[in-house]
Amino acid sequence: MQSTPPQTASTQCCIAGGGPAGVMLGYILARAGVDVMVLEKHEDFFRDFRGDTIHPSTFTVLNELGLLNDFLKVKHDELHSLSGRIAGVELKLVNFRYVPGPCKFLGFMPQWDFLNFIAEQGRRLSTFRLEMKTEATDLVIEGNTVVGVRAQSPSGPLEIRAPLVVAADGRDSRLRERAAMHPRDYGVPIDVLWMRISRKETDQESAFGNIAPGGILVTINRGSYFQCALVIRKGGFDDIKQRGIDYLRQRVADLAPYLDDRVHELKSFDDVSLLTVTINRLPVWARPGLLFIGDAAHAMSPVGGVGINLAIQDAVASANLLAGPLKNRCLRMSDLNAVQRRREFPTKVIQGIQLLIQNRVMTGVLNTTQTFKPPLVLRILDRAPLLQNIPAYIVGIGPRPEHVDPSLLR
């Protein structure tokens, strides 16, 4: 019995993956007049415990695109500073009020709301096409050049021809596997357990990070609940499950005593989601006709919540560098390599900082049972508000921030 022949389609740029990198790149290219098709394998963007941090640099990009005023009407939370409870002492560590750009705060918004907003803006453009429930499963290769993708859509197999395929399909990128391109893994000593615990209106603003001997808990104020991230040793989830849900509840309550009266909301480990933390990076981000960006090119740790920011910065740089060659039908390998040259340096810097924090700070905290004082550098930050601008810039803006080329916008 013969299989059904695939339907065919063509576009100037086919983007696999409807995450922040893929949707933002698709939108900017479409604004520049490039015909774009974005493939998203799920039927919607709703996924719990995905990164939901909107950085000041992202607000700047939205402002340059003329979208900021409408975007700020979408429900979100704003954090102008960050504090941490370290060994029982609350310290103010980060102040975003003086970072450059129109928004001097860290925004929190469910990622699906962010993606829905950008996708809706894209759908208003004749050059933007978003295909939901359509998964890129393989590459179409002629000679040494990628000339399209094969995908599975609701109506059956689909073959899409394009001068450029962008793999923005995440840290487990299928297209990366199909291209036989392998990232270098830098080793991570931690994993993260995500969970929700209700927030009371009477709760005062609590420390963003809670650090004590043997444990680290991040609590993100999401209005009606705290989105909690418990840092654990790499591979340690099985041990926690063997100890039982009561043990996990007690760990959370010990680190954040203000949650003691509601840790019972964690009924079972079904209420807990494991994030296996990875830091890796492709040595080469492109081959003829194919480019990797976002997590497909460099998986980031959740430390600092900068993964989304890096992905969006990749998208902006890619659009700036590739829109012209795509429109003029003169895309060259040197254009694709230019994206890596532009974005590899900031990626290395941020990953280096994440590795330093994880290997030198987090591992030490998780492995100790002895009481300790907050490190001197953090005590200095608490006492010198001007110095709090330094971590604010690193987290909120990052090295080599990208700006949308005004000539791209129609």
C-alpha cells in the first residue's frame, strides 16, 4: 500500500518552532516583507512552567516595533527590584530602576500570553503564516544544502521548500538531530522542581530567592499564587520522591516559612514538574540553508531567567542580518555565519556567569548543612544601592543588546 504523497508549499523562510525565538523572528521578517511560515507542533501555546520573564531589553524591542503600548495592556506583573533571603538575612540585590530603555522593571507574563500577542500581530501581515499542530520532522537536503523541511500537519504530511530553514525548535531540537549537529554540553550540577503554592492577599512582598544551608527556593509572585522553583542536586528528584511528599513540603516550608500554612497544597508529586537543567552550545550554528537559534543553538540554565531574553535577541539579530539577503534572493553562507558571530559572544558570557554561579555558589549551598553568613559581595550590594545597577544591567539588558533595524519596518 503506497503512502499518501505529501502536500507541498513554499516560502522564503520556514521557521521550525513557535517559541519566543521563532515567533519573534517570524514577525520581524514578515514586517520587513519576507514571506515567512512558522511551524508549531502544539495546538496552542499553553505550557505550564515555561519561562515567563520579560526583560527590559525585550520591552525595548517591542517599543522599536511600535507594539509596546498595546503589549503593556496585557495582564502582567512588574518587579522593579530583587531581594533575597540568605541565611535568614534579607538583602536587596538588584535595582532595575536605572536600566536603559522605556521600562525599568522585570516583567512577568505567562509565556503563552506573550506568544499569543506576537502571533496575533503577525497574523495581521500578509507575509506571516503560523501553522499550529504542524511539526517539522525532517530536513529536505539537496547536495549539501538544506532546501526545506518535511512536516506533519493536521491534513497529513507536508513538504515546505524555502531558501532558509531556521531551527528554533528548542533544546531537544529534532532538526539539529537530523542535521547531525551536536552541541557541546558543559555539565550542570543542579536540576529544578517547579510547583505552585497559593498566595494570600495579606502576604507581604517576600524575597525572590530564599537560600539556606542545603536548599535554594525561588518564589515568583504570580498574583494569586507563587510559582516556586526548588533547586536540587542533579538527578536528585528520585531520592526526594523516595523520601515522600511530606519531605518536600518540609523543605519548602524551611526555606520559605511564610508558606508553611499552605505547603499541604502539594498533594502529590503530580503537582511537581522536573526541569532537567542543561547548558550547552553548538560549535557551529549553521550550514547552507539552515540556521539554529535560541535553545536549539544554546540551551541556557534558568539562573537569572535570561533564556527568553537570549532567544529574542537571537531573533532580532537574525532578522537584521538576513532580511535583506532573503528579500533580494542572495542569501549566502556568510550571512548565516554572521548571526553566530554576532550572538555567540553574549551567549558565552551569560553561560559563563551561569556556570560560575551554579558550580561555585549553588553547589556549595546544596552540599552544606552548616550555617553561614551571606557572602561579602552580597552584603556590599545590599549596602550600596548604586552597585545594584550592575546585576540589573547584566540580567535586564545583557551583553551586546540588539535593536531592530528601522529600515526593516514597513
